[in-house]
Amino acid sequence: MRRAPGVLTLLLIGLVLPAPASAASKSGVFAGSLGVKVPKGGHATIRAIQAGSGTVVTARDVRRTGTFRLTLPPGPYVVRGVVVPRSGRVVTRSIAVSLKPGQRRTRTKLTARKRRRAKAGRRAGAAYTTERGNVRLGTVAVGIHPFSGPSDGEFGPLSGGLDDLLITDVLNLAASRCKNRVAIREIARIADVLREFELGNSPYADKSTFPKRNLIIVDVGVRGRLTELPDGGARVSVTLTDERSGATLDTVEQTLDPSDVFAGTEQLAGKLTDKLCKLSETFEVTLDLKGDGNFATHRAAGGMRAVLRARRTGDQWTASGPLQWQDVTFTSKTECPYIDVVTPVITWSVTITDSGEGLTLRWDRSGNDAATASIDCPPDGPDHDPPPIPGQPGPSLLNTGNETFTLPYTGGTLPFTGGFTDGGDGFTNVGTLRVRPVGITAPG
């Protein structure tokens, strides 16, 4: 819990290679001191971010002694410290680190003297995002941008370091409230991290182990503004934005009491985390179908078009909604007309799962969808006798469509056909089931 009146933020930005599941995945230890003075009343945090992807993997508060201890998977990291004092300029330090399985690097300092830089070689290639096309469903990638606000005065340092405070708090809160659903990627200092990552010119780094860059694509941008209030406090306004479409997903506001600013930032982090945990990748599923019925006494035709938006529920993406035949017509082959068309409304649902190599979609329906009509035979005379006979078959989904489909992560259009015929009589249905990723959405 933060209670000090000043603001001091130390960021640890790490780059780490995924390790295979074996003894090779045994964690290592990186420990030591910040090498940067933590002033009285200040506050310090430390965070680590995956190298190739830029994903924040851990964040911790640091005591006033400035000592820290991080347990991390084996691989290379860039350690970067950012000190945001109550007054004065922001100080940053960075250094490259690599850990072998089980290796312990202790008594380290972020301010350790670096090796002389070798002549620059070939730089990293152009970004892909994940540059290399990897897909991991179920996790929303978030980028928390620097906040705008006053550059000096009581809230100047806080305005410049608020994104750092939120990254630490949101990372830890999301781990408990919606584990593995929110990933945070470094935004403000990613260029510095990549530069240090490429050089690897520290006494704690083995350049040969550094992975290739593979930054994750940011799904949701978090941007905000801190505004000072006449009573001496401040208000923080935050907007969550779909980075692909630019659409606003949600907003958050929090008032900061000058007597305990950090309590207010923790409340803001809690609100922001709740909003992020509710976000989901969304798939739009469209059923577009034409149906025909051909019988000895009549023909029938109609269509179906329905759209569902499947959002994440646990480890699946699900949706359900109404389904009904539309524009249904009955054409008699005799002198007896067909009247009183009935088109029941049923419920259809889709469930999408990640197979590891693409999407698996299962669809289902509940209820009897078949359209019917009444035959009036012979046509009504003055005495309306006999009465029309209901239940004459029209278009139906009987035996239509596979129950399960497979398709790539990018979605696609699937043939949706079927029916049932016997001796020339029966149903024939032809159409498509289209699946399209539509980005990140909020509930409602």
C-alpha cells in the first residue's frame, strides 16, 4: 500500500525468452540495489517486461533501502529504472541482463559500468506484430500511455509518472482478478528498451542468448489526463480505446485527495483493472441461408439471416440469439391456396474454442424452426366448410450444416448446406456461415 506523499517510481523493463518445460525452465534470480537514491517520503516500484514481445511479466514495490529481488524465467532482460521524485527531474537508468536456468545474479546495480560498445552490426528487422503472426486468444494486450497534465507544481511529477504507477498496480490486480486475461506491453520507453536490448553491453548480459524481436500487437490503449482542482486535489480521466478501430471502449474517472494521493491512484488502478478484465476479443458470426421445400401439393421458400457476436466466457467465446425463417412463401400446385403462414422463433447459439492451430466453431439450435401454413381445400365457399388444414410443411433446417467447423484465426466463410429429400419431396438449404474477428469489445 502506498502512503508516502512523494512520488518515486522505478521501472524494470525486462526482455525474456520463453523457456521449454523441463529443467531448462528453472527460474533464475536477479537481485541487488537500484543504484539510485530513494529520497525520504518517496516510493519505488520495479517491473519486468518480455524482450521480444514487450509484455510486462512482473511488477513489485521496492522498499526505501532500494534493494530488490526478482525471480524470473531464464533468458535475457533489459533492466530500466525510472525515478519520479516529488520535485525535480525524472532520472532513468537501464542495463541488460541475461539469466541461465537456475542462475543467480546478486549484488547487482542498475548503474553498473557498461562495456564499451562494439561497432554497430545489422539492426533488428522491421516489426511484424505479434510481429511474426503468433496468435494467443483469451488475452487482451494493453498499452498504458503516458498521461497528460501539469509539468510542474504539486502534481507535475505524478502526471509524468502516473502511467508507471498504473502499470505496476494493474499488472498485479489483473493477476488476481482475471488471471491471464490482461497483458501489458511497454509503450513509453519501448524504443529505449529495444536499443539496450540490441546492444547488450552490460556486465550482466550475454548477447548471444538474446531472442529475436516479436512485439505483441496492442489491442487496447489506455490514455488519460490529470487535472488540478481548485481545492488542491486532482482529477484523473482515463479513456480505453480499441487501437485498431479507434472506438472508445470505456472511461474511468478518479479524484485524488492531496492528503493521500497514492490511495487515489490505487483506487484508479482497481477501477481500470475491472474494466480491462471485462473486455474480450469478439467474433461476429453471420448465418445467411436460402431454403426451399418441394412437395407433391406445393412449393415453399424462405430465407434466414441472423448475426451473433461471440464474446469470451471462460476459455470459450459464446453467443446466442433468435432465429426465424423470413419472407416465407407457399405456392400451391393445385387449386387449393395456402394461407396463415407460421414461422416459429427459436434460439441458436455458437461456441468458439481455440484449438491451438485455429478456431473450432460449434453451432446449435433449440426448438422447431420449420415454417408451416394451412391449406384451404376446397377453397372457402359461403359456408367456410371444411376449415383449412394447418401444419403443411415449409422450409426447415432439418439435417442442415455440420455441427462443428474448423477455420483459421482470421475467420472465414463456411458452406452451410443440407436438407432431406425422399422421392423428390423434401427440403433443400444452401447458404454460408461467416466468422469474422471484429476486435475488442466491452460488455453491452
